[in-house]
Amino acid sequence: MFLIRRRGNPQRELGQLQNDMDRMLQGVFGADSPLWPAVSGRGNTAWPKLDVSETEQAVHVSAELPGLKQEEIEIEVLAETLHLSGEKKDERVVDKHNFHSVERKFGRFDRSIALPAEVDAKNAEATFKDGVLAITLPKLVPVAAQKITVKSAT
């Protein structure tokens, strides 16, 4: 004889476990601690999600930024590093709703990635459509080696 035990919704139970762990860690570190995002796993270290590809002519970066406006995104290229930053405002109505699950990310993000090649930042282009940022960074043309003639110092 088998006893079949019905359980609740596993996804809900895991969510409750995560909330319980968050409350416990928040008690130790405090929500205002700079360590809280890293400890809770709710930091922005991997947000936004990026795709980086390369052709002979350029490096292409695509970033998912749903819910942001074009003017809320900052892009900077320094040496061989691309920096993306911005802020997604939290539009939840916390005082009128009892949230059971929050998976959408809100807040400031700063993302830096090493580029696979030297790029010409002055001729870079960026477009933003349907929550996807597309950046094209033309590669620098390598300078050919040049011979230098040694002259007599006399």
C-alpha cells in the first residue's frame, strides 16, 4: 500500500523559503548594508543581461532593458571596457498591494564588460527599440608596423 502525500505548490514553497532566508539575512546584515544585495542574491551584478558578438569590422553588444527609457541609459567606453548604467524606477504600489512574488528588477544598475578588441568609440552607434539596446562599436584598424631608419649621431 502506498501513501500519497499531497504537497502544496513547490514554486510557492521555494519562494517562501527564499523570503524566510532573506528575512534572516536581512536581520544579520540589515537591508541598508552595502552587502545586502550581494548576500541576498538580489543585487544587480548580472543585470542587464547582455549578448556580445564580433565581426571583422565591429563588436556588437545587445542588452535587455525592459521598462527603461532611452534617456535613462548611460553608455561609456574607456580603453577596452564598455560601461552601461542607468536606473529602472520601481512603479509598484506597495501600500495598496500585498505582493506574493517579485521577480522584476528595479533600481540602479552598473555593468562593465571587457571588449574582445580595441574599438573606435567616437564612431560607435547605439539604438534602443522595444526594450533592447543595440550597440555597434567599430574596431580600430591596426596600424601597420613602420621601419625607422637609424641615423648617425655625428
